[in-house]
Amino acid sequence: MSEITIGIDLGGTRIKAVAINQSGDILHQNYQPTNDGDDSIWKNAVLNAVREIQDQIRDQNTVIGISAPGLPNSQNTAIAYMPGRLQGLENFIWSDFLGSKTFVLNDAISAMMAEARFGAAKGRKNVIMLTLGTGVGGAILIEGKPYQGAFNKAGHLGHLVIDSEGEPDVIGIPGSLEDAIGNCTILKRSSGKYNSTLELLQAHRGGDLFASEVWLSSVKKLAIGLASLTNILSPEMIILGGGITEAGSDLFDPLEKFMSNYEWRTGGNRTQIVKAQYGDLAGAVGVACFAREMK
């Protein structure tokens, strides 16, 4: 069996493909537009991405991993549940279509796998990761392995309840962490003043008191959520990824202050919070790692 593994990240706008070796080095990569709509188009785009890399590595039989939104089936051979996007993805068996053994994993768990094997959490055993962007995604690593749970829906940490009196989020959970800090609710949280978290941060940095109140309230709620997760899972590290982490010290400094108030630090132990190291290719690299371990 080849030491090289192919990873495909099936995103809403782009398909990212990589070939990695056992050390995590990216040997080849390519990008294809997704063209979400006609499923024959984006499925063939995945096929083209795979064929291009197989030609480059001169191996038509290497194992493949596909990172995608949604919940995989119990065998991780297909996405079993993904309503509203990428029509034709549900229950599509990629091994049959690509002609090579193929494993499928949720995109947030794939990103965590990249961090766990070669990134910020390399060598760690118990880790959680949250991606802060339009929404809030998540993933869990227990004893060095990705935890998917019953029905493969574990890790949806953005749907943790922060405010039981809050409005229901997209899955019906009231006052979720996703709604507390995700870019999807910034217009509502800022009473219509800001269209994006970036706009909010620029105003906060400029000394706007209202912007600072909205931003720090969101970070406080993030800290409450993270502190709650440390009590449930007791991780040694929390990784934060996604576009909102580009706030840098404007996020991590107040977050640490709030965590010092809310985290139960028994025996002086505290959970390390770090920024994700992998960026655009995290899903592709991570699912390639997963596929190698599954084979």
C-alpha cells in the first residue's frame, strides 16, 4: 500500500486536494471550483482533482479521504445527512465512484485531525477544537482518536446552550454558542450597526464603546462555553480556528481573562488555548490522515 494519501476538502465554493506523505508533507495540491448545484458537475470536479494528483504521484490505488459538511454514516463511507447543500451528497458512495478505497469525515473533525497529527496539537491525546467563522464548528479528540459518537454527530460544539432564554439557532437550540459569536448573527447582536465581525472589530479597536460592549460580551460567552466544555471533557488543549481568530490579541487576551474567572482550575491546572496552525488546507490534510489510519 502506498505511503502517500490523498485528501479532498469538499467546500461550498472550492474543492481542495492534496497528496501527503507519512510526515505530513504536502507533495501535491490543486484546487477546483465546486459549482454547487448540478451534482454531476461537482462530483466530476472531485474526480478530476483525484485523477490529477494520482497522475502526479503515479499511483492509481492510493487510499483517499474526503472532508465534507454533514454527518457521515457509521462506516465513514458516505455523508448520511446534509440537508440544504450539495444535493446528491447524501449516501453517495465515493469508493465506487472514484475506484479507490475512500473514507469520508465531517469537515470540522478533518481540520482537527490536521492539528492533532501535524499541527498545534501534535502529540496531544485529549483535545477539542472550535472553528469560529460564519457559524461555530467543533471536533473532539479522545485518547488520540477523533470522537464521532453515536450517529456520528459528536463535536457540534457550536450548539452548546449559553442562554436558555435566547432565540433558537438553526437546529432549534436556544441561545447557542454559535449565535453568541458566529458571524451569522452579527447584524442582530449589533442592533443592525455592523454587517461583519471584521467591521465590529475595527470599531472596537477605534474606541467605539458600543462595539467594545458587543465584542467583549461575545468573547465572554465564548469563555463560558469553553469553561463548560473543560468540565465535561477535561481536555489538555483547546484549539481555535476559523476567520474570527484573525482578531489575534483582541480575541485571545480578553478570552484568557474571562477563562481565569470561569474555568475550574483544580490543582492549578489550566487548559491551554491556542490558535490553529493549519489554514486553507486543514480539511484536506486532516482527512488524508484519517484515511491512512482507517485503511
